[in-house]
Amino acid sequence: MNGEPNGNGNVKQRAALWVGVVFLLGASLGSVSGYLFAARSHADTRTALTDDARRAQKMVLLTKELDLTAEQQKQIDEIIREAQAKFKAIHEASQPQIDATRAQAREKVRSFLTPDQRPKYEAYLARMDEERKRNGQQ
């Protein structure tokens, strides 16, 4: 014998096994967390699709889901094109009201912020405006 009590070697083996298991679990969790963080960060940088690209995506999906004929595809494509044009016109017509409401709300918030809070709020607004531009909104 090596001078250790009979059960002590078994305890060391189990302890080493547990340390290994905890290490592997930590490494796995770290890898998954890193992947999710990277995927989320990458998803936030995606570019906004053009109307044509969105319409093409819809047409691919509808053609597959409904097994559309070529004639049906042309008809639906035109319907989507017309709807997109109407949506854009509605959005453009209402944009001045949206901008005015946004400006009023921002001014109300600014009215009660402390001098220390105002620069932070302006930085926040700049980030929100940049995100809105990036997403194709105004």
C-alpha cells in the first residue's frame, strides 16, 4: 500500500472527476453564451431589405407554401407591389405628424431632466435615431 487509508484514493478520484465535469460544463456554457452573444450582435447589424427584396422573399415563401402557378405568382407580385406603394404613401403622409409627436415627447422629457442627465439622454436619442435609420425607418 502507499500509506493512504483505503477509501482516500477513491475520494480523490471522485473529486478529480467532479472538477473535470464542472470544467467541461463551464466551457460548454461559455461557448454557448459566446455563440448566442455573437449571433445576437450579428443580427443587430443586418441591413434593411428593399421593397423588391421583401416582395421577392414573400413570393418565394408563398410560391412554396401554396404551390402557385406562374400566372398566380405574377398576380400576387403585382398585388404586393401595389400594397407596398400604398403603405409607403401612407407612411410618408403621416411622417410629419410622427416627427412632431416625437419632438414634443422628447422636449417634455428634456424639461425635467437634470443637467447631468441631459447629455446621457441626448446620447440615448442619437442611438435610437441611428437604429431607426439603420432599420429603414424615419
